[in-house]
Amino acid sequence: METTNETFKEGPVATTIEEQTAKLPSDLFLWTSLASMGVSLAFKLMGRKHTALFIGQWASPFLLLGIYNKIVKTQGHD
């Protein structure tokens, strides 16, 4: 059985999101990730441990979004 790209087309919501996020520079996600680490460190130094942990966990999703953004820019959607 042969599959075509038409079988696996993106939905309209995913296509719209990918078109909009592809306009963002890739390093935006890196800087946002680094900023969340810095803010987390500041909260840790202020003694707000739980807030620091919460904000510190944002770094990984920002980096993953950056990877996704880069893939969409280089490979395109669909």
C-alpha cells in the first residue's frame, strides 16, 4: 500500500500556528530559555524556592519550541 503526503496533511489550526511561529527568529527561544533560568536563579537567591523551581522548568519547553520552530523553518509544514 502506497501512502502519499495528502494522507497526512496538517489541519488548519496546526498550519496557521506553524505559519505564524515560523516568522519568529529562532534565537528568541534560546534567549527566552536563558531568561527563565536567570529569573529562576533570582527567585532562588531571594529564598523563593518553589517559584524558582516552577520558573526554572520553563527552560526546557522553550528550547523544545525553538527546535520545533527550526524544523518548521527548514523542512516546512506538510
